[in-house]
Amino acid sequence: MVRFILFVALAAVLVSVAYVFSQNPDWTASFEILGYRLSVHLGFLFFGLLIAFWLFGWLYFALRRTMAMPAEMAKNARISRQNRGYKALTHGLVALAAGDPDEADKQARRANELLDTTPATMLLTAQAAQLNGDEEAAARYFDDMTRNDDTAFLGLRGLIMQALARGDRKEVQHLLERARKIQPNAPWILETDYELSLQTGQLEGAQQAVKRLASRRLLSSSDARNRLALTETDLAFQAAEKGAWRQAADHARRAVNDEPSLIPARSLAARAHLELGNLRKAKAQAVEAWRLRPTAGAATSFLRASKPQDIAGKRTAIAELVQANPNALFSQFLRAEAAIESGDLAIARDAVADLPETSASVGVNALKLRLEALEAGGEDRSPTPLDGHSLPLEPQVCANCGTEHTRWRAVCTECGSSGTIGLPTRGA
Ligand SMILES: [Zn+2]
């Protein structure tokens, strides 16, 4: 529209100029060229010059286009090369994700040929080497990357992951130090900090890493609480091993606050309160532990905190404890044992008959022998102490590698995985 208006305006101007010229036929210009005298009407001169300018403009435009052609072609070639390079890069990354080592390698080579060295091509090359099982070549590429400011962080990360896989904690620590200088709060650095601190037993360091992860919303609050509870419980066990029961109780309390269903924290809290003489608290924690999962340790803490004076007192205490988890095998076992020990033959028979046949692991056969002796001789031959029982002490087993541990730990000393140690799963 604007163009049209401009065209109309220009045409109007030209027509009026032509009209003015036509009304004045005497407007002429005279020249003398090479001895000839020329006389031209000014209108011709004006329009002639206009056409000459127009032609010159076109000529100039065409000339410039022709001269710019080679540069243009080179630019197009460069863009096409770059596009093919990015395509190879993309295909390479897809091959990496799909775990196709040959394709990843091929595309990495192509990307390197087509593109200038970029962080992405370097990373692709290193990871393609890794996928091909060539850790040495990958390490070389990662090392090259650490020399360039743009790629140093990525290179360090690659080297750290390699060192972690080798289990070379010293090297990990050294490389982490360098990576921290570049980006102290990168999620994977905090995560590696956490794992490494756990494995080297620096639990306070692990807790700091968890708090930093959580404060940056890199960890859900429930995961953060769970991890803090693991470290607190481990600290509680360490304190308990040294006989520092006050500290053990404090750590266990914090662990239970963070993760109320952590069985070892509950059991240890009961034990620590018992040792400190807080009998009421000891019993309360033992009941909570029993509710989660009955264990020999919780039963011991509860009975010792109850201080029964006679067998009737012991039966009352046991009734109170097993109420928290009445149908559990350990509850049934304790009830049967207490009945045998108090010589209550009818109830003892019922209770023993209720015990599943298949639970040899809890010593049902031994209990049956004691019942037979009671029926034959009128007394229990092997009673337990008033504050004791004959429940078996279960091992703490790593769900990852199957190693049995003498006490609960946050990290398996055998395979290094965290949060995998617990009581064995029970059938009945
Ligand atoms: Zn393990």
C-alpha cells in the first residue's frame, strides 16, 4: 500500500515536471562538443539523465552481486558443514544413550571432522571411547578437556566418575577439590561429596552435603530426612560402641525425628535410654521398635527396663510389649515361652501349637522340647532370666551384596552401598 502511494506520488511529480517542460518549448541547453554545437530541449536532458541514473543503479547492483558470489558460496558451504556436524553430534549422543558403541564412535569421528573442537564434540569423543571400553583413551580425552577453561569442568567430572568406578577415593578427593573451585555447588559434586564422606566415615561431612543438596532443592525433603537419619543412626552406633550413651541417645533421637520408621534407630534409642536409666523412655522406644519389627534387642531392652520381680511380672511385661505387634512370630514365641516358664501348661500348649511349623530359625523345636519336659516333669528345664528371653539375635544383612554385619551400618563396608543394610526379610 505504502509502495503504491509512493509510486502514484512519484508518477504525479514526473507528469507535472513533463507538463511544465512541454509548456516551455524554449527551455533548451546548448553545448559545444568537439567543435559541434548541440542544442537539446531541457525536458529531454532531464529525463535522459534520469534514465541514465536508473541504468547505472542496476548495473552497480548486478556487479556487486557477482563480486559477492564466492564469499556467499563459502558461507553457505560452512553453514552446511556445520549443520552436518551438528547432525553427527546429535546422532552420536543418541547412540550413546542407546548404548551403541560403534555408531557413537563413528558419529564422534564425523562430528570432529565437521565441527571445530567444541565441549560437546570432546565429551562425545570421550564418552564414545568409554562406551567402547577404552577407559584409557577416555581418560586422555577427559584430561585434554581439563586443560581448556570451557571444558575443564566436564573433563574433571569424567575423570572423577572414572576414579569412583575404580574405587580410587584419594584421586576422587583430589579431583573434586579442583572441580569445586569451578562450580562449588554443582549437584553431582554435592552428591559425590555425600557418597565419599559416607564411605570414608566422615558422617558430619555427609550431613553437610545433604543439607546443601536439600537447601538447593536438589533432594526432596523426605530423601534428605532419610539420609540424615541414616547418618545420625550410624553416629549413634559409633557412640554406643564407645559407651557414650548420652550421645548415642541424642543421635538416635534426631534419627527418629527425621525418619520415625528406622528400626535400628528405635532399637538403639531404647538401649541408650536403658543404659542412662531412663526406664520409661526405654520401654516406650522398645514398644515403637517392636511395632515396626520385633527383634531380640528390643525385647531385651524392654524386659530389662521393666525390671520384673517374678515370673508373673515378666508375663505382664511381655503381654504389654507384644500388644504392639500381636501377630508377629516373635510375639507368639515370647508369649509361648512365658507360658512355659510360668508352668501354665494349658496356655503353653495352645501358644506352642499356634507357632508355625516352618519357623525353625526362631528355635520352635527347642521350645517344644521345653514344653514336653514341663508336661513330663512339671518344670521348665531351661528357663531364661527374669529379664531375658531366648529369641534369636538376627544378623544385619546388606541387601546389595548379602554380607552379614555384626551391627547396623549406614554404609556397607563390603560393597560401599548406602542404606542397604537391615534385618533379613522373614517369611513367617
Ligand atoms: Zn554390601
